[in-house]
Amino acid sequence: MNFKRFYLPLMALALAVACSKVEVEEAGDDEKVKETEVAVDHSIVRGEAVVRFSDDMISLIEADLAQGKVVTRSMGLNQALDEIGITSIRRLFPDAGEFEERTRREGLHKWYVVSYGTDVPQTRAASELGSVPGVEFLESRRKVGVAGFDDPDYSKQWGYLNTVHAGYDINVVPVWNNYTVGDPKVVVAVVDQGVDITHPDLAANCGSLHYSAINYNNTVVPGSHGTHVAGTIAAVNNNGIGCCGVAGGDAAKGEKGVTIMSCEILRDVVTNGKTETLNGSVPTAIKWAADHGAVICQNSWAYSYDMNGDGKLNSSELAKALAGKVNTSDRVAIDYFIKYAGCDNNGNQLPDSPMKGGLVVFAAGNENIANGVPANYEPVVAVAAIESSGAKAWYSNYGDFIDIAAPGSSVYSTFPGGKYGSLNGTSMACPHVSGVAALLVSCLGGPDFTCDELKERLLSTKRKELVPSSIGGLVDAMGALAYGGDFVPEMVKDLKASALSNEVSLTWSVTGDADGHPAFGYSVLTGKDKALVESADPANGKLTGVLQTVVTIDGTVGEAVSVDISDLDFSTTYYVKVVGYSYARSYGEASYVLSFVTGRNNPPVIELGSGSVMTLKAHETAKIDVSIHDPDGHDFTVAYKPGSAADSFARTLDGKMTVTIKAPEAEPGEYSGEISATDKYGAVASKSISYIILENTPPRRIKDLEDVFASAVGTEFSLNASDYFTDPDGEDLTYSFTVSNPSVVHMNRNGNRIIGTVLKYGAATVTVTAADARKATATAEFRILAREASIEYVAYPNPVTDVLNLATGKDVEDVHIKITSITGKTVFEGDLKASAFSPAKVDMSACAPGRYTAVFKVGTKEHRCTIVKK
């Protein structure tokens, strides 16, 4: 819902009538315009005027009007009947039964609502009625509009406990915990839209008496705004559903909250798809509430000055709004409520009433201007709105007329039909104050408790320092309850002290006042001079020579309190006492003075997660966990002095401490680092971390690499280098390689595996190097020969100068070789062994140059070729 639609104050605009007989409320000469200048004033209820008759006139017409007649013995009134088409004349404040006596004594029986044709211009109607003899006062009715525990949605209600911006709430939780959650004897009249009295989170706190000032009967039509307001005041608490009310009771404990009385003055009706707001009689509703048991009158509405009906204030309308004041008929109803709520006909407090007189609370309005009506009427409590940050809500009206402020933005509460939701506005702030007022009456109410005392408590304890001065001060439920210093905690009798080093832990039980309400806090007074501690008095500020520690309490009577006091002197006798106080800083009797002796300062304790000396091989890294604590609980700092470049200290964000030793970072030898811890008072502890880095042993080859013979391009092969190398120190080695002829084979490495792919036929040598962390190495090599599969042998070089090589297949074979010259002379014949990588060798250096025939017999195969000798 847009906040501009929140209902603002209901207000009656006095008609300017040129008649000497009639008292009128002038709003300025600019209101005295011809009827044609303003066709319709949308801020006025058409077809109605409120009049006050003289005593003589009442004696003449009252009997006739009581019978429902409109024709009376008043000739002037009868003439107006014909001129403006009067359809009814009814009492503004109906017969009050048992309270009719005081109604007449206050002159309220002389107020009537005259209804006439809605097509009659209001200036004409005012002129006709104002000329009737016996009409003492008349005014138009100005339209009004709204001003904007285990319960699962309690966390959404920041106005009760602000966990984001601490303190910017109504401070109601201590009241719930220790004093009251509401009392059904306290009746709060919600003058607004109707309340959904069947809502599951409201029904238990809705009474049986309700009133519609629209239909003038006991049937109210639920509205979103009125139901939302009522939920803030008295939604049932601790019932496992929905939200909480400020004074909603405690269903789990069987404690009912305050009673909601719905007094309907506004009703939205939809006709042909268009929403229209019906305005009931505000004075009638307020007086009815007083006559039927209400002692708090909640009003989240304000007068409308939107005369042209465009939904905003132009300069003329704004001027009227800034100068506006409460209608007389509304004022007399408010005065009546304040004077007679909770009272008999003579104004004496009724025996079963919790309060003498009534409190009337009004929302300030949402135009962000320096006025609000009727909130500016001095006897009422005017409520502005704050954001959750404590800032003035941007829409809230402000100014000297504001009495108090309360949470008004994103307020979560009940909606009709069992629903829930959030709204913004001073309409939402107002029921926070009404709810707090209801809590105060629930706790303090009874014989001789007056509305004046209630108002004084609310306004005298508002927290001015938290909010802008233009909106008064933030309502303080606990402060208002404690106002006046009536609650004084009893003396603490079980104070105990336990000292450790220069700190002491004090314990005692929460004490309460005579009614069992717990202390709000304690002043703990500590010192070395017993006489000064005994005479110290926080109530008058006498604290010379003592240390004062203030402790606030959020607990019940009998619960344990524990307080630690630190930074005392070591090995010293101290004296201590505690004094309880109420929220209003009313101090009780001090406890007996107790003595204790502080201890000496113990240095921090350092513990290492390994032995005193560590031995590391040249490649190793070690981590040592370090644990440091202070036996006295003091803060401490840590320093580390390394023994070499190999050791370092680290501390993580979570406080874990580690010393790391990286042997490769330093030469072999013996080293010692030192870690030290110093507490805030200078006590030091230190510990050495010694380590030995051993000499490095280089890697070594454990077997030769096998040569590779490939008979096709694209052949892939691999070997695991760790099968051929080892490290005596047990460290993992890293491997690299070089290739003599990269055009023949492509090599790469994956971890310890060396992988090759034959690119073309030819030969290459691959050298593999194994290295340890200190770069000590060992090497090995293998050969690669790639040859077509069809070639069974190779004789080279050819021509030959000295030695002829004969290479066969991959494996070693027996070869019979015979070489003859062209003349048939045998120059060599014999059996040799040959393979691809170990060819048979024939020395031909002594042979003459020329052509020779070589015959190679391998197994059963015989090969013949020509050899040229150079």
C-alpha cells in the first residue's frame, strides 16, 4: 500500500458564515468565496453540518427530535427544513444511558448533526442554519484519512527490539520480561477503520463492545488500517503464530493482553470498481468509547485539507493545513474522554477502573509539514514517526506540537482475514505509544492512578538524545514504568570473588524490589582502601578512590550474575561491594564489603608440536605446530627470530601458529630459531627451535636405458625414468632430456614418464637427466634408430675408407661375411656378430682402391652388394 493512502487525521473545517448569532471558526478571508468559485470542496463531508443549540432551543425541540421528527416547534428550523431540504437531525452524542447525567452537565446533549441534500451548496446551508434562532455554533465536518516471543514473525518487528540499530526501539522487552504483558481490564479504543475482531492473532484480545459511528450500531466492518493498528497494540503474544503486540499478553502462560475496542469512523466501500471512503462521526465514537470502558483512545487519523481532491496540497491548501486547528465538536469529545474515561457520572474513578480519566493519542500526520490536526490539540499526545536508524521518517509531520516519537516505517502487523503485512506512517507509530500506555496502566493502574500521571510518565522519560528535536523524543516503555524511582532493588547478600592474577571474577544473584521486579543494573565498586569503598555512593557520585563498573541486567530475580574486572595491580589486596539500581537509577542498599587478593603475573606458555631438535635431509620441509596461551588470560604478542633462511613463522586469522623449515633454502648445518611471547604487562616466555640440515647425496643411475629400434614413422614409445634412477636421500627427482637430432624423433615428458614419437627415418641419441632439489644430477642416454621394415641390413660407409660396418636387425645375429675383389681374390672371410646398434666391423684399410663384392649370409638368407674402396 502506498503510504499516501494511509489514513490521516479526521477533521472538520469550520464554515465561514456571516451571521452574528452564530459562533464560527474562521480559517481566513480566502475561505469566504462565492459558491461558484469552488464547485465542490472535497475536504468537507457534503450534506452535513454540526450545530450546537441554545438551552432554550433544546427545550423547544428536544422531545420532537428524540421521536425522530424533523418538523419541530422551532419555526426557524422548520423554515430551514424547507429551504435546504433537511432529512434528519440527530444528536451528535446519543443518549448515554447511565452516563446521560454527565453528558448533559457537560452540555453535549445540545450538539446535533443536521443532514440535508448533498446538492445544496454548503455556504447556502451554513447561511440558512446560521440564521436560525437558537443555533449557537455550527461547523462543517472535515473529511479524515488514515495517517499511515515464539511468534514466528517477531523478528520483523524492529520497533520492539532493534537488533540492527541498537536502542532505536520502544524498549519494551524488559517490561515484558519482568513487569507485565498487559491486562484485559485496560481497554484501548481504536478509533479508525473497523478491526477484524475474528483475526486469529487478535480475537483473544478483542472485547465484546464495539461501535460503528458510520451506521451507529455495534457492527464494525474490518479494514486493513484499523486491523493493522490494533495488531501493534494487542496482537496475541507467544501463541506460536504471526506477530506480537506491545500489550498482547502471553498466551503460553495464560495471560491475556489489553482489550481492543473497535470504534469505526472510516470505511472503504467499492462501487462500480471505484473505492470511496465513508466518514463516520468522530465525536460520537470518542464519547461512546469513554462511556463504555475505554481509558486509552488511539487515533491514527488526521484532517484532510485536500479541497480540490487531487491527492496533494497546493499552496492554498498547505497554508490552511499549517494554520489548522481541531474542530470544536471533536475537541469537546476529546475533552470528555480525558475527563470522564474510567469515571462515574460525577467524575470519580469507578471501583473496577484501572485509571481515572483517559489518555488520547494521535498520529502527527504524513505530509512532512510543521503541523498536524487534531494532533496539535494540546491535551492529546501527538506522535511522530522514526525510521529504524532513528532518523525522522521522511513523511512524518514535525514541530513544537509533537510530544513523542515511535517506530513508523516498515511496521509489521495484522491484516484482515488472518493475514499480515507491513505499512509505513505516523499511523503505525501512534499505536506503539498507545500500546506502551496500555502496558503502564496494566502494571501501575488501580485506585488513584490518573491519566495525568500516565501522560507525565510517557513524556518525562522520552529519550530526546536519540532523535531529532523536531519530533520530541523516542518513547521508552521501561523508562516510563520506572519513572519516579518507586522500584528499589534489595541488597545483594551472596557476593563472591575469585581472583586470578590481576583479574577478579565476581558473582552474585539478581535481587528484586518489594514486588519482585529485578534490578535493572548494578554498580560494582572496587578499591584498595576499604574505608573509601565503604563510603562510596554511586547515587550522589561519591566515587573517590574507587573503580566503578556498571553492569546492566537482563534476567529475573535469583539468576546468577558474573562480572570480570581486569587490569588490577598484581599481588594486591582489594575491597569490593555492589549496589543495585532501578531503570530510573534509584539505588538500593549496598552489599557488604568483600576483600580479595590478586595473584602474580604468570608469563605465557609456549608448547611445540615436535621434539627439541629436528633433523632434515637436504630436500625436506617440516612444519611445527606452535601453541601459546596465557594462564592468566592476558593478551600477548608473538615474535620470531629465524635461525636461517630455511625457517619462518606464520599465524593465520583463526590464531593457528606454525613454524615451517624448508631445508633447500639453507646450506647443510645446524641452526636454531627462537619464538617468544610477551603479555600486555611485560612477562616474557621464549623457546628455541633447533634443526639440522644434512648433506645432499646426488641421484645415481641404477641401470642403462634401452635403445629404441623403430620400423615405421609414427612409432610411439615411452619409458619410466624412475626405473633407471634413484636418490639415496629418498627424495622425488625431476627429469629432463635432450635430443641429438630432433628431426628424427619428438620427445616430451609427463611426470616421470619420457614419451617419444618417430618423425622420420634416421638415428638420434636421447640424454635423460635426473635432478634432486639441490640440482645435483645423474644422466643416461639411449639411441633411436628408425629404418624401413623392408631393409634387412645396411653396409656403411659406402664408399669405405677403412672400416666397413654391417648392421642387421634389432637383435644380435651371427653373420658370415665374404668380400672379394673384381679379380676374384678373397680379401676377407669370417663369422661375426651384428645388430642394428652393434654392427659387424670389417677392416678394409689395407685393401687397394676399387670395386669389391660383399656377400653377407644371415641365417639362411644371403645378401650381396658392391662395396667401393677409396
